[in-house]
Amino acid sequence: MKNYLSISRLGIDDERFAAFEFTGSFDSVGFKHNFTLLQAVLEEHDSEYLVFDFGKLTFINSRAVGFLIEAMNFLQESNRKLVLVGADGLVKDVLQTTGVFELIAFYPSLDAFKVSITT
Amino acid sequence: MRVVRKSLARKVVFLFLIFAVVLGVMVYHLSLLLSVDAVYWLVGYFGLVMFSVLVFYYLNVIRPLRKVVEQMQALLLGQSYKEVMSYRMDEIGVVAYFFNQVTKSIGKISGDLKEHDRMLDELSVASQLQKEILPAQNPEVEGLTIVAKSKPLNELGGDSFNVFRTKERVFVYIGDVTGHGAAAALIMAMVNTLIGVFVDINDSPYKVLVDVNRYIKTYVKRAMFMTLVLLSYDYATGKISYAGAGHENIIIYRKKYGECEVMMSGGIALGMVPDNSNLIKEINVDLEDGDFIILYSDGIVDAKNTAGDLYGLDRLKMAVKEYAQNYQAAGLNHQVARDVAVFMGNTAQEDDMTLIVIQKGEPTPEEKSDINFSSTKWVDNFA
């Protein structure tokens, strides 16, 4: 099956957080193809917040949700936080339905998140 | 001549004999031309050269090649064989190296095949156990008609469902574990067992899910989780309520109005947090006789067609609305499943698919005789 997921770092000059943009379909295939990158994302950035921008994500399934929970737990061990921004439509529905938003902070956009950590 | 060709050594002996005959004839003719001493010296010198060639040939070709051939014969006859030690860089060395590499690969493949067979055996046992946990037949329940159908993606699915009856009520659940395979099947089995235990000591779906979650989170350390909806029906009062753990929405079809209502199952998936008591809640549903509740796994709404479009909740609602007025539970389940299959076309299934149709009221005799009524197995061919 073809991998339709790409992950890229957003070039933002703020040492408080590192942001990564997810594009495409975050399913089992996408997870498997990007596994090394996802691990590096979690381990190599030591800023207080790790932000995943899901604004360009079109699909997400339970495998990806499982990764988000693992990522959240991993970051919590070093007092860091995972933040989700930008998800809408089907992706937001899935995250809402599975209760992810009860555990992981969500903002409608990256700008909204930046405002929240500034105030 | 066929006997002579069996080995290099015999070939050499045969050639040597022919050479000896030719030499004999030569010596005879030479003896007519040269002195006897000269002939003897010539024969002796030639014989020495030939002997040296033979010895060299034996030590450097015949004997090392025999070693390789012996091990090859052992391999071909299924006997034990060993690596051929050779540091030669010539053709004999190449043959020996090739033999060693081939036998190494054969050994590895043989080991892999045995491991593969062992894993297949274990998967087969796990798959059989899982099949025995999930109900093969839809149960007969007083006051309700429940028709569940499931189609796992592979031998060990992540979807599960079951019906548990107590003296006062019946509990129905549908669940979906993260991933597939042995680990997901184990989680599914654990949750199924825990629900079966806790429905006997709790009178509400909410309490059951709080207890199940606490046990799951205690013993399952990996970030695996299970979305679930647990519904209960009280025989005496006819009251229906449910509690959700991050599962798909619930569809309610009311025959009086001919409309579908979508309700969020709510909550948070089992296994995400140690204590979910503040994150899930119990919701009551008022149904009249003939009304439907549809529970489904995400394999239904996430099913794709050849263009990559998702079946989606809207299509599911439309299918329910189209068929619910004219069918009972078994018929509705069949028609919705057929709608999904037609939508998918030749696209391969990518996730487990489970569809449970619950109707208030008991099945008619005609419905009970419907071939789609009893079995929980998804129909393979809707043609």
C-alpha cells in the first residue's frame, strides 16, 4: 500500500516549542513509513511543547491515535507536552470521538496556540 | 566408456593407459632409430614427467574436488554434511565457497521455515480461541432483536462484540482494539472476559466500563487501547442506556418519523487513562417498538471505494433510512452490509468490519427463518 503521509518541520524561531506539519493520511502505512522520523521527532527536540499541526491531514485512524497517546506519555516523562493544532473535519471528529482531546491540548491553529503560551 | 566417465580419477587412469599404449608404440619405433640407452633415457625422463603431472593433478584437483563432491552428495541424499574448508583461490576454491554459501542459505531458510510454521500454528490456535470467544450465533433476547455481523481483516481481528445476559438485563457491546494481530486479540479477549464478569456485579454500563478500564490499565502497559460502546436493556422496565468509551457514533432510527438520529458515544477509549470515571457517562435512549439502534466499527465508515472516497457516516445514515422502514433487524443489517460492499467494489478491505442492528421488539417467525438472521458471519458474496 502506498504511503501518503509526509511530515515536515515548520521553521519557527521560538525555543519554547517545535512544530511539525503532517500532510496526507495518517494511517498504519503512513505510520510505518515514517516511524524513524516520528521517533526522531520525539527524542531530538527538547523544547517544552511539541506541536503537531494536523491542518493538512485528511485521514487518521486508530493506529495514529495510539501513537499520539504513546507520544504524550513519552513527553510527559520529561515534563514536556504534546499539543495538536489545526485538525478539522474527519480528523477532528476521530480525535474527538476517541477522547484524545480529553488528554491532549488542542488549538484550532498554530497562532491560537502561540497566543495561549504568550498570555 | 560410461563407466570410465564416472570420476575424474578414472578418466585420468584411462587417459594414462592410452598414453602408455601410444608411448609403447613410439618407443618401439624409436628403438629402430636410436640406441637402446637413448631410448631408455627418453622413456625414463618422459615417465618421470608424466608421474609428476599425475601426482600434481591428484593433489590439486582430484583430492580437493572429491572433498567437495562428498559433501554435495551428503546434502543431496539428505545426510549430514559439513562446511568445506578451503583457502584456495582457484576454480576448486570457487566451487567450495559456493557450496558453503549455498548450505548456509539453506540452513537459514530451513530455520525461517520452521519458525514460520511454528508461528502459523500459534496464530491458528489464537485465531480459533478468538472465534470461540466471539458469538457465532445471534442470541434470542426477550424484548429485543439483535443481529450482529462481523468480518475480520485477517486471522486475528481487532473488532469484537458480545451479548451478556443477567437476570434483570442484557448487555451488548461492540469494541475495536488498536491494531491487529496477537496483541490486539489478547486485549480483546481480556476486555470480553472482564465485561462478562463485571455485568454480573454492576447494574449499569457506566460502572462496568469504569471497572473494566481500571483493570485493563493496570495490566496492559503498552499504549494499546480499545474503543467500545456498552448498551444495556432492562427486561422489566424496557429501559435502554449506554456508555461509550471513545467509540464511533450511534445511529438511532425512529420508525414513527422515518429519520436517523446520530448520538455521540462519548467518553474516552479504554486503556488510555487509569481512571475514566469523570470522562465517560451513561446516556438513556427512549425507543418505541420497531425502532432501531445501529452500532458499527470504524471499518464500516472508513471503507474506501476505488476512487479513495470513504463510505462515511452520511452514507451509512442514508442506507439505514432507505431500508429501515421495509426491513426488520436481519434484513436491515444485510441491506446496509450490501450497500457497503457495493460501494467498496473491488477495493480490498482495510480494517475489520462489524455491524450490529438492534431493534426494540422480538423477531417475527419470518425473520427468524431468514438465513441472515442467526449467523454472525458477514456475507461474503452479495451478488
